[in-house]
Amino acid sequence: MSAAEKAKAKAEKILGKAVRKGAHAAGDDTTAAKGGALEARGHGREKKEKGKDAFKH
């Protein structure tokens, strides 16, 4: 997994979690769902890159 893609996945997870938690605190369910989706996309990106690395070695 390249360092740039690893950082991008980590940033999406962190940003998604922050948005989700902030929206929950404010009571905004729509934004909380968007934050959860962003966080899930970061998890998915990380899994994809780890899978690619498994086939390289």
C-alpha cells in the first residue's frame, strides 16, 4: 500500500468519524449518516489496498 493511499484512507476514516460524532451531538441524522459513509469508504479503501498488497508478494 503506497504511503499516499494509506494516508488518504486514514484521513477519510478520521474525518468521517469526526463528522459522524459531531452530527450526533448536534442531532443531525442526515449529516451523521454521511459521516458514517465517509468512514466506511475509508475502511473499504484500506481493505482494498491491503488486498492488492497481498497479491504483490
